[in-house]
Amino acid sequence: MASTVQQQGTETGQHKLPVKTLVSASIGNAVEWFDWTVYATFVVYFAGQFFPAENQALALIGATSTYALAFFFRPLGGYVLGRFADLKGRKAGMLVTILLMAGGSQVIAVLPTYEQVGWFAPILLLLARIAQGMSLGGEVSNASAYLAEIAPPSRRGRYSAFFYVSTGTALLLASLLGVLLTSVLDDEQLQAYGWRIAFGIGGVLGFVGMYLRRSLVETDQFEENAEKARATKNPLMQTIRHHPRAVLQLCAFTLLSTLSYYTFFSALTPFAVKTRGADGNEVFIALSIGTALFVALCYPFGALSDRIGRKPQMLVWSGAMAVLIIPLSFLVQDNLFSLIVVFSVGLSLYAMMASLAPAVMSELFPTELRATGIGSWYNLTVALFGGTAPLVITALSEAGHPVFFFGYVAVAAAVAFGVILTLKETKGTELR
């Protein structure tokens, strides 16, 4: 039981991590990001399957626009599924989110093509992606709340770290799957059926996650506050009216967090290849090394936040990003060693924040508003700044100033640093 875990952590000097519970809670996030990465990785192969293939450029625009549009359903999913979790329980919410994601992936794997059903094909693709977008919006808030609520106060950072350990692992696995399939299948095979294999694997992983999550126990925090949550009217307005400072703080550090993610997991790859003439294979190797380091560092950084506090670690992260991001961009060269340094430094800094993000977000709101508050404001910020990041990068690159994007990230880091200074230290405290 969740309560047993908490009592073991607080009543004795020894504590054994409930690894199965933590994996079950975090696996949904892994499946979510595996599926989203698979879409981005294989879009060039299946775009012509869902849009008129005679114009490959327009087909790719249609498929990537579907990807971007689904992104903006994250805030709606964050609010609807976050509120559902506040009313019906964290476990119920997490089962719904992983069902939507797994179902969406499995549907895409078997969808008919444009040649077979015409414009029904892209419409069905869009509906599946909307379901996945809403799912991802709800997953962050529901799993974050669950991990924070089952954790002993002195170990909340450690529990929190599992959330992004799963994310990094999923990104690495999806990338390696892309390498495997592109190595054993030619372009014609990838366009015909190879991409369906990738989505099918994502769907299977999702149903495995559902099976694991069925064994989860509802948190004591939810059970004790369920009636209060049901009595709460207009919960989104309640977060603004009664917790405006928490909303502002959440939006500020999420602004930098999402730009950090898209800088190192997305923007740097085309920047290195197109602008700095780096070898694509070497960029992939450097990114893989950086991602593996990110995964390895999340738990130690989560544990560190339980010792030194959330605020000092977040200040180091945001301050270092403000100072180093532009110099790192100039270090991106056609050289494997420099690429490894850039990705390793950048993703190590990101791990400082990612490791404690679920903990610090959960500590901002009371239980009856926790999933709603995180789901709504986190996902709105991600949609506004993460969803537009590729557009900003492309526009600046077309204008001949791709380095300006890193200045944009530096400004966001400075803003986040200033707002983080206003945070109260919450390590070791009881959740509200």
C-alpha cells in the first residue's frame, strides 16, 4: 500500500524503493514519449500514405502539421484528465491516459491509406493524434501527482526522478528503433510497412503499461482529499485566484524546461548538420551519448535535491543555461568530440531540472487542485513555447540568424532564474 511505503520511509532509518510501483507509474510517460518520437522519426516515410503522394513536399507539410496541431490539444487534455484524476483518483487517470496513447498508436499502425479511403485517411490520423495529444497532457500531471503523493517527504526527489528516467529511456529506445529499421529495410519497405511496425510496437508497450498500472494502489493523499476535490467548483479559476504565485512559478520554469528539451533533443540536430556541416551519424552518436548520460544522472540529481533542496539545484540549472547556451552553440562543429561535449553538458544540465520536476510541481498546489493545476498550466506553457519552438527555429534560420534561437533560450533562462528566486524551499516538507 502507498501508506505502507510512506510509513517505512518515515518511521525507520532504512527505506527500500518500491521499484515495481515506480516503474508502473512512470511507464506511461515512457510510452507517451516513445510514440511521439516514433511519429517524428518516421513521418518522412508515412506522409505519402496519408496525403496525396504525388506532391511529397505537401504531404510532409500535412503530416507535420497534424503533429503540431495535436500538440495544442495537450492543455485541453491536461485540464480534462487532470480534473478527472482530482475527482476519480490518480490511478484511474493514469489508466485513461495510457489507454488513449496505446490505442492511438495501435490505430495509426493499422490505418488505411489515402489511396484506399481518400481524405478519410488524414482525418483518422488527426483524430488518433488528438487522442495522443490529450493523453500526453494528462499523463504529466497525473503521474507527477502520483509519484509525489506516494513518496516519503524526505525522498520525494528520488521518486520524482523516475518520471524522466522513463522519458530519456523511451527517447533512446525510439531512436535506436529508427536506426534498426532504417538499417534492415530499404526506403520502399519503410514507406510500405516499416513505419507501421514502429507504431505497433508503441501500442504493445502501452498495453503492457496498462497491465502493470492495474496493480497500483490509490494514494492516501487523494483518498483523504477526495471529498474536498468534489466540492471544489471552477478548479482552474481556483488556481489563479488562490495560487497565482504558484501558477507564475510553474509557467516560468516550464518555459525554460520545454525550451531546454527542444534545444537538445530537437533543434541542435538540424542546426549541427545544416548550419555547421556536421556529419549526421556523428550527431546521432553524440545525442545518444548525451541521452544515456541524462538517464544516468536523473536519479542522482533527484537524490541530491532531497539533500540540498529544490531551489539551489534549479538556480544552478537556470543560471548555467543563461550563461552557457550561447557558447555551447558556437562549440557545435563538424567534430565528434565537440558534439559530445555540447550534448553531454546540455543534457546534464537539463537532468538537474527534469529529475525534480514532478516533485516541485506537485509541491506548488494542494491535493484537490494538484493534477488540474499542473495539467493546465504546465501544458499551456509547453504548447505556447514548445509547440512554437520549431517555427521560431525555422524562421530564424530562414532569416540567416539561426544562432539567435540560442539567445532566445538564454533570455528564457534569465527569466526562469529570476522567478525561481521567489520559490520557497520545499525539500522534506509534507504535501499540502
